[in-house]
Amino acid sequence: MRKVDLRMNEEYKYNVIKRLVDSNGNKLRASLQLKCSLRTVNRLIIKYKEQGKTAFIHGNRNRKPSTTYSGEFKEMIQSLYTDIYFDCNIQHFSELIEMNHDYNISQRTLINWLKEIDVLSPKARRFTKRELRKKLKQQLKGSNKKDAIKIENSIRQLDYSEIHPRHPRCAYFGELLQMDASEHHWFGDDVPKAHLHAAIDDSTGTIVGAYFDTQETLHGYYKVLSSVLSTYGAPAKIQTDNRMIFTNNKKEPSSVENSRVNFAYACDRLGIALDTTSVPEANGRIERLFQTLQSRLIPELRLANVKTIEEANMFLKRYIKQFNKRFALLIDTNKNVFTEQINESTINETLAVIETRIIDKGHSIKYKNELYIPTDAYGKHVHLMRHTKCDVIKALDDTLYLCTKDELFLLELIPIRHDKSPEFDEIVEVKKKKQYIPPLTHPWRQGSYENYLLKQAPQSRAHI
């Protein structure tokens, strides 16, 4: 006779009906015990007399639900992760397979499927990793050492060194922007590291600007600020770290030769308060943003086959819109403290690099290991007195100007030698057109810049 195994609730139901039939007991009491109607009790009595104990086995036992995924489908999803989306966290993986493959699978299901093949998310907790290590160590008893090292390295590690406390968000959009740069292998381990400069709004978590560069440079931060000014306007305040790009941390007074305060000078001209701090926890919003981007942006760049900084900056334009739509809070237009959008010419003139030079005896100046001579709008050389102090202004579009007191000139590169000889080559004279020289606006006045430098001396480390 075949043994019939019942589950706990099925066993209880069987015992109640068996006792009722054997003792010819009270059906009403049995219905109260089973929490069912008398009609159901009568049906159970008939089934018991016909089939015995087997009648109490649930009809769906050992049947797969109609919504169950097949084993082939599960293996296909597992191979998708291990072969293509291996550097994505589980939530990101779920979004990508829905967008690229039209498979809507819950995050919990994906976690369970990947656990079956001993794969953890890059965002797995330490407890989960410890449990997997214990399991793998038990499996590796008696295995060779190379296999143990291979499995140990397959468990992805998280860096828990950067933990930042929460702080309340600002009330208004544009009230505070946090700005920083992240050095990372953004294009894969076989490509040199790049620096992602970014700015995030503290109120809404909106990425308002981002730019890739080879190093953390003033040019990179200017590109981010330029994007903010043209898209949203000037914010009320920017908070950054204590790099010399933003502030002069030297104890001695700033001199005219010091060009490290160009970003601060541009913010001062735009009416933007600049706050610097050496405490990473104070910039928790931008630090957490980089942690998220290092998890989500890297696989996106790899899947888009982006390998260069130029391609990455083009990719960022559409990716930031998707990121903000997915993660940023809604912007309340009634709570926007950005100024009106600034035109490109004003941005180009304001976000400039100003450095002091002295006219040499050849009526020229040396800048970035190249010699230049001042010219007027028609290209005619201007000969300034030797030892004249002047400011070299490099606009955002890389155009070079020379400012001395209240005059502004263009700079023409002096080549090492002529391309053609006037004696032996036929030279066709081309009439030079008048070039545009912007008006000497307030940010470029030599006296204004020198006065600003004097106000910065000496810098205190109040924010450390």
C-alpha cells in the first residue's frame, strides 16, 4: 500500500473528518473546527469514504503555477548577467533587461536566481557576503588552493570607508549646488583613469552639470558651471572642497601672479557665494552621487561602446536627462532661486583664466611656453613699454586677450620661423578683416582683479 504524506493542515483536516466518521459525531462541531460550511463537511465525508487519506492531498500539489518561468528562461537571464551586465547592480540590471529585452522581472526574483549560481550584487551587504563565503568554504573543502582564491575574488567587495550622515535638503532649487570631481576607471580597467566633474542641486538631487576630463582641472569645473549658467542661471551658493582651484590655502598673501583664485573671482562677479570645506561629509550629496554613477554609469558607457572622453561628454548630455527623470525630485517652479539664464558671450567673458605677465624687451609676453605679441582689432602690432604689467586673459573658448589698465588687445602667436620667405616665395597679401574685441567689462579690468586678490590675503582655513 502506497504511503500517503500529508502536510500539517491537510493532516489536521483528515483527522477531524476521520474522527467524525468513525464516531458518527456532530457535523456542526466539525465545521467549526475546520472553519467551513456543513456542505463542505459533507463533501469531505464523501471523498474520505471513496478515496481514503489520499482525498485530502491538495489538487495543485507538484504542479507548477502558470506564471512560473521555465528553466531555460532562468538560465538565459543568468547568462545575460554573467556575460553582458556583470558590473550592474540588481536594480539596474532589472531596468536594463526591461528596456533592452522587454523582460519585466522583479528584483527579488533576480536576486534569488543569481544566488543559485553564487553571484551577488555589487551592492550586497556584508552579512550576505559572509554567508556566501561560509557556503563556498564548505564546498571547497578538499579542493585545490587556486579554486578557493578564484571564488573568493569573485565576491565583489564594497568600499565602506565613505559613510556620510544625512542632513536636511535645502528649501529651494538653486539655493545650494555641491560640486566635486571623481577619479575612476570610467571606461574600463584597460583605459587610463578619467575625472568626472559634476554639480548636483541639494534641494532636488538634480544633476545640473557634468563633464569628463583627463585631470581635475579648472577647465573641467568651468565647463560644468557654464552648463549650469546657460541652462538654469546663476545659483545662490556653490559648495566645494578645499582644492587650490577654488581657494588660496597658502598662509602668505596672494600676489598678482597667483592664478588659483580664478574660479572664486568668477563666482564673485556672478554674485555666487562660494563655500569650501575639507570635510567630505559636508558634501554628502555629491559623494553619494559619484557612488551611484560608479555603479550605474560605467556599464552604460561600456554597453554604448564609449571609450574616449569626447564620446563620453556627448553621451552625458542624454544620460543626465534619463538619470534626473529616474532619480531627481520634481522641481517646484515657485521655489527656484536661480537667476535668469546667462547668454554665451557673458559666460565666455566671465569664466576666464587671468594670469599676470610682464612685457619683455621684445615687446612680447611669454604664455604657456609660447611667445605672443599684442595686436589691435585690425591685426596691427602694438608695442608696449618694457616692464609693463598686464593680465593675460584666456576666455572659455580659448581666445587670448591682453589687458593693461583700461585697454584690451588681442594676442598673436609669434612663430619660431616664417613659413615662407619674402625673397624666394610668392606671398599673396590678404587684407585682414577687423576682429572683434569685446568691451572692457568689469570682470576684466586689471584694477578690479588686483583688488580682489588683495582682499583674499591671507586666506584662513575656517572651514576645515
